Amino acid sequence: MVTKLIAFSLRHRLLVLILAVAVAAAGLYAARHLAIDAVPDVTTKQVQINVKDSALGAEDIETQITYPIEVALSSLPRRASDHSTCAVSRKPATS
């Protein structure tokens, strides 16, 4: 089997050379277009929710908005942790 392959390769040197160049070119093309992430993204996924409601205070926002969202998100698979903050910003009324 191997002797027949060697004999064929010696008889058809040009064909073997063309096939070798084609395989090498295909390998170079594949290597250049291979999607490799050398430095993976290790940051955590975060969600920020901004609420505009001038009638609610910080505690009301916590109980009526933040807590229900945290409860809904707690059932997600592969959830590492959750953390929430509530900041109230009052802008002066402009007329």
C-alpha cells in the first residue's frame, strides 16, 4: 500500500506538489480566520436599572422596585451573586 503511494507520488510529482500547496494554503487561510480569544473577558455581567419617579423615596424604591426585580432574578441559572444599591438624586424644579 505504501509502496504504491510512493510510486504514484513519484510518477505524478506536479500533482503532489499542487496538492501540498493547496493544503498548506487552506491551512493558512483557516489559521488566519480562526476566532481565538487570547484574553478572555472575565468581567461579571451587570445590569443597571434607572428609575425616574419623584414621588418615591429611597425606601419605597427599594421595596416596590428593587426587591421584586431581585426576587425575579434570583431564580436565574448560573447566577453567581446579586448586589443592589439605591441612590436618590433630587434635581431642583425648573420653571
